[in-house]
Amino acid sequence: MADTDSAPEDLGAPQSFLVLADGTPVYDRAGDRAGTVEHVLSDDQDEIFHGLVIKTRDGHRYAPADQVDGIFAHGVIVAVPADQLTEPREDAAGGDDSLADGLRRAWNWLVQPK
């Protein structure tokens, strides 16, 4: 039986963020399970990928686009372990900082009525 806390040997073909499904497994570069995709943050009209809201064992975390190493048919690879991803928050500092903007976007998505 396969270990569900590590990445399968083949995650499948590369995919676009446009078809990335919620619940897709997320792994770090070492192959350890970081969590699952909770939401893709993007500007769908302009097809701009901002990052991912990831559900981890310790709550929701944000992976900006530059920390997403690959999106595949059966999983996503992020550059850092789950405990190094930033927790989304409303009060993220920095005016034009893309990380702060992404953290606020992730926070706003988390707190909106579903």
C-alpha cells in the first residue's frame, strides 16, 4: 500500500492552474505531503495565477505563485514544507508587495460567506 504522506512517483502530466481542482494533493520538494488545494487565487479574466490557499494539518496556508514549482494532473509541488508557508491574514503589511497582496486575497477568500 502506498504511503499517503509522500508524493507518488509520477504526478502525471503538467496542468494549467485553470483546471486545478480543489482537494488536489500538495507536496513539498522532498515529496512530503504539505496538504491539499483549498482554492486557486487567480485573475481568471486575464489568466494570471497569484497562488494557492492550501489546507494543511495546522490550518490554511498561502503559497504565492513563485513558490509553486509545478502543477500536475495528480498533485502540486511547492518549494517549501507546509510549516514554512505563510498563514493568510487580513493585516498583511506592504502596499504593493505581491506576497502581502496575496495574503490579503487569501484571507478575503477564507472569510467570505460560502
